Amino acid sequence: MPEKKRRSSTCNNCGSHLDESYNFCPKCGQSNTDNNVTFSTLIKEFVDNYLGVDSKLAHSTLPFLFRPGALTNRFHEGKVKHFIHPVRLYLVMSLFYFFTISYLLSDFNLQNFGDEAEMTSATVSALKEDDRLKQLSDSVRFSLLEDSLTSKYQVRSFDQFVDSLNADYGEDFLDGLSVSLATVPMPVREGERFIEKMHRFARDSRMPDSVFWDSLKRENNLNINLFGDTGQEHIKHQVRKIFANDEGFKGFVLGNLPLMMFILIPLFAGVLKLIYVRRKHLYIKHVVHALHIHSFAYLLYGLSLLIMFKLFTNSVFPNIDVEEYRALIGFVFFVITSTYAYISFLKVYKQGWFKTLVKFNIVGFIYVFFLQVFFYLEVFISFWYY
């Protein structure tokens, strides 16, 4: 029905009369398409054309979920009309998976000490009561206030000075009177860990890069001699940027992961081609097989992450060991995915179960190795260009 809505009885290019069944004008060859359609028609065509979730979804769902290798064999046999294209299926499942990861990680902050670490002003009450600010000497705290205010009281203790102000003017006055801390070296919080201190230093705009790097190097004995002087300076600059905004860097790395995984598909297919070189399969068959296996893995692992971190939480199940159940769920979904992939190997390459098991494990070890290498490479590239 949508195709008929897009047909025209007259060629928009040469004006020739057309039958609505024509896909192209027989005189000039222009596509017989009427662009004056409703917005809903455009949306439906977009979904059908680019996501492939029309009637092909109904034909593809059962074999995709419960018949490993079936879609790959159908594609190899040329039976593609009623099934979702492998690339479209991969894009939909990867979109679901990486969106799930981003959604879950949005609930976690990697070390955000913004308000306390970047304290640039404080009220007079805070100068007396805040644990960090109390470490400042009385003379420093007095110097932050105007002389016209401090000269009214003949006291040496800053706490007594604040008590006198409170008695004369009240707490509202103290809470409304703020001072600038821009020129004050902030004291270290009690029990501050190294990572917390580096976050604080990186976000302190008053600290030069050289001082920040010296502090980092002193704690970790870092000595970078790679990439020349220019490269070293770039690395130092990037390290401080990441400490200053680790959440932004986390998002940048996650944003590059889908591309990294897509690049791994032809490499994974190449490993399959090498392992099954004597079977004389075309490379495209291995690519399609890789797309289908990854699509199923994305679906299962995405669902497992949602169950583990949205269903099994301390608030929902306060009386169970949440971490133990999460580990069990992750293991179960890993076994299901691995079993699916193994059966898919059996159905697609049609070899005995033992020989297939051996090759399946070889492919798995090689793939995990490349997965780690590509991940570290992706993190490094993200670090370099962040």
C-alpha cells in the first residue's frame, strides 16, 4: 500500500502518461515517485527502509532467536526477500546494546568532587564550621573579611569573632555574608585519597600544568619518554583534561565503541575464513554469520545488563546478596550466548560436534585477544583526541 501512495500517473520530468504500476518512466527513465505524501508515510518508509522492521520482522524473529544459523543459511541460499538484512539487524541490535550501556553508566559518576574541590567562595558561617575551611589559620580567615567589620571586635579567635557577629546580627547575616577564596590555597581534606587529590588539582584553575604534573609524577614515579617533546606535552595536557572531566572522557570512549565493534566484524569474519579455509566458503558468508552472531550477543547482553542493574538492586531486593545474583545472571546469559554461537557454527559449517567445538574455542580465543587489543587501541585514540 505505501508503494502505491508513492506512484504518480504522470512523469514529473517529461510529462509522459504513466501506469501506476511503473517503477520508472519508459521514456526518460526517471523514478516514478510522488514526493507529495503525508509525514506519516515518510516516517513509515524510513522505518521500513533503514531499520527493516516491516513484515520482515515477523519472518526473522523466530529463526533469529531460536534457530541459530538459520538466517545465515537463508541469506547464503539467496532467500532474502522475507528476512531482515544482516546489516540492518546488526545496526538495530547494536543501537539497543550501546544505548543500554550509556543509559546504565549515566547513573554512575566516576569521582565527582566538583562542589567541594572547586570551592571559590564561602559564607562566614562556613569559615567557622566547614571541616576543610577550619584548617585555615585564624589570620587567613580574618584577612578575607573587610577591616571595617573585623575592627569592631577586639577578639583574637575567629570562632569568637563569628559568635559575636551572630549575637549582634543573627544567623541570616552570617549566611548571607560570603567571601572570595580565589587567592586562598585550599587545605587538603582529611583522609583524601590520591585520585581525589588529582581531581581537585586538575580542576583548580590556579594551579599551573607543571605543578599538577609534578604532583602526579611524584605519587606514581611517572616518566614519559615517548613521542618526543611535543608528544609528551600533549600527553600531559590530555591527562589533566581527563582528571578534570572524567565523565566527559567516559562518554567519549563509549561513543567510539560502536565504530570499534563494527570494524571488528570483518576481522572476525577473516578468522572464520582462516579456520574454515578448507570448506571453500566465500568471505561474504563469514561476514553475514559474524553479523548475526554479534546481533544476538548484543540483544542478550543488553537484556542481561538491564536485568542485573535495574531489576536486581538493593532497593528492590534488600534481603539478598545483589552482587552474587548479578554474577549468576551474567554467567547464565554468557552460557546462553556461547551455546547459541556454537550451534550456529554447527548449522552453518556442517561439521561434527567435536571438530566444531575445537574450532569454536580457537575462534573464541583469537577473537577475545583482538577484542582486548582493539579496546585498548580505542581507549588510547580516544585519550589522544579527547
